[in-house]
Amino acid sequence: MLSAVVSDLHLGARMSVLGTPPARERLLAQLDEADQVVLLGDVLALRDGAAADVLRAAEPFLGGLREVAAGKRVVLVPGNHDHRLARPVLAAAAREDIGLEQMADPEGDAVVDALARRLDGVELAIAYPGLWIRPDVYAMHGHYLDCHTTVPRVDCLLAAIAIAAVGRVPQHGAAPADYEAVLAPVYDFAYEYAQSAAARGPAAGRDGGLWRRVHAFGWGRVTGGGGGGVQGVAQLALAGVAAAGALGAIGLARGQRFSLDLSPAAFGHAGVRAAAEVVRRLGIDAPHVIFGHTHRAGPLEGDADWATGLVNAGSWAYEPALIGDRGPGDPYWPGHCVLVGDSGPPELRLLLDEPALALS
């Protein structure tokens, strides 16, 4: 049996390349050849706007998936942006009893029900926090790594603050419940904020979800939006000192310092190390672990520090700031898929190997 694993589609977000027919058709053609499709988290951009709007924008891809996967098994593994889709799993068992793979039927929640209707005729199941594709291949979205990464992204900072409140994830013998206690409130807040902003109308939601607005605010300060001349420089310097102090305090609370290296390479390497830490703490006994979340596909040629056995499925989001000018050769280039057969290691494959496919 051939399983096709794709992560971080971000359907409904402006950065998703699947809003264009060429990219969508290339992915659907690959999924058509598979016996099982695994959607490895962040399928729906539920933190970017109203769920109904996101689902509406996702309909072209979901309609195509319904055709190529008719009668086949499609397993959805929720991530951080679509953590809401894990509700059937979290409701089926007490959160503290969830193991590495908890399965549930797609029902019991309005958003999940709406997604299932759009995939009518498909054998849809929800697995959380991960899925055993084979006895030696485990797949998870990877958002638990935000508890360990050294890059101070917004989610990671909020996770660190939550750790200070509820306690650190155990060094040994950790369970999914330990990560959910830290991260689920963050994800619930992000989802509810996006829905409430959409309900307040275009003025409240025109800049997208909370996370995008936070990043935009920060960038505006750096580019001069917060004031000019000596006063602006002084404000920026004071903000930098305050931010550095806050990062240090938060890092001490979680037992690991943040790094101020914010380069794309640092993002990727920190993600790999953090993913390996999640595997170790959860005791995932698998020679091969597939994850997403970081948007950096790998291992690719030159990835010397890539943890043995880890494979990142990349993303279907076009982010110029991370890609630079390397085009399809960049690990952050969108359009990767992981193929898992009956034997052998998972195969990472780039489907959008022509720039026009991602940029059209």
C-alpha cells in the first residue's frame, strides 16, 4: 500500500499555493496514485479568519481530493492552525488518556462536520496526535516541538509562558497530555480570536489572524512606523532591551534559553533539534518519524545536522522571506510530499519543481 503524506496546506490562507490550479492539479495527481492520503496538520488556516470563509476557500482542493480519493482512506492529523479538528479525538477520550495514536470518526463538531460533508464518499478518519502509517513509520504534525525550539516565534513564546504557568513537560516519560496542557489553551485562544475578529467585521479582520497582526506590528516598528529620527531609534532600542530581558526571563522559566539568530537556517535547524526532543520525551519507538510544522522540507542534500530517522514533509505555503532567491532548490520552497510504501524508508518528493507552478 502506498501512503502519500502532505503537511501544512494552509487552505484558506493567502500564502497557500493550492489556491492556484497548476499547483493544485500537480498535488492531486500524486494523491490519485496513492492508496491512502495522510493530511499531516495545518490543512485549514483556521487562525486566519472565519471557519466558514476558510472552508469556502478550500473547496476547490477538497473537491478535487474527493474525486481522486473516492473510496480510499484519508486520515487527517490536526496541527496547531487546525487544532479545532482534534475535538472529536479529545472528546472521545479523556485528554490525559490519549496515546500516540487516538482515532475518531469525523463528527461531533460543526467545523469537522462541514469538512466531512465536503469529502463525502471518502473514508475519512481523524488521528491525533499522530498516526502509525507502518509499524516502523510514525507521522505527526510536529507542533509539540514549540515547547523546545530555541527560536522565539510567537507560538513558542506563548508556549513558554504557558510552561511557566502549568509546569514543564517531563524530561522522561512524557505523554501527549503534558503537551496538550501547555499548547491547547494557546490554540483555542488563537481560533476563538480569529472567529471573533471575523464576526466584528472587515475592519477588525482585514489584517488576518492575530499572529499575522502581531508580526505586522513588529515589522512596522522596525521600518519606522513607530516614529522617526532620534526618538524612533531610542524607542526601538528600549524595546529591544525590554524584549531581550523578557526572552531571558521566559527562557529561564522553561529551562532553555532562546536564540536571537532568526535566519531561515536557524529556524530549520532549531526545528529539527526540537522535533528530535519530542520524539525522545514521548518515547516514540520508530526508525522513521515524519513531521511538518516548520515548513522546511528535509532532509535534503547538505543537511548534515538532520536527526537520523526524521523526515519533514515541508509545506504548500509560499513564504518569500524564508525562500530568498534559491527557488525550488530551497528547503522552504513549497510543494513537497512524502511517499511511504510497504517497505523501505519514506521518500521525500518535490512536486512543484518548476517555479511557475508555485508562483502562478
